[in-house]
Amino acid sequence: MKKVSVLGSTGSIGMAALDVISHLNNLKVVGLSANKNKTILEKQAKKFKTDNIAIGSSELRDVSLIKNADIVLIAVVGAAGLVPL
């Protein structure tokens, strides 16, 4: 099973990615991040059973560096998406 961290999980691309992941048996979410939407982020964390969450760009790098993530999906707008690289 591949482990995925989704940066920008509360945006349209991140939410679409999580929808796809929820229908697959070979992917597990291990990290989530959002810019501001704490309410949706907490619901996603509960649904996907992960404690690795971050709010704001200052914590974005932390979620991108989760050691057990095989895949990091960057669904963040603009230059902020380059920070984890």
C-alpha cells in the first residue's frame, strides 16, 4: 500500500484527489495540509485517520517531509507549492 501526503487538501484539486483516494484500496493518506480551512481539514483528518496535519504555509514543509509518505501530492496554488521542494 502506497502512503500519500496531500498538500492543499481543502482546495478543489486536493479534495478531488482525496475523493479518488477514498475509492482506491492501494493508497493511504498519511498527511494533510491546508492554508486556512481548519474545519474541512479536521473532517478530512478524521475520515482518513491521520494525525499529521498542518495549517498555513509555515507548516507546509512539515507535512511534505513525513518520512513514511511514498507520494507527496502538491495541490497548492502558486509559489507556495515550491516551498516543500
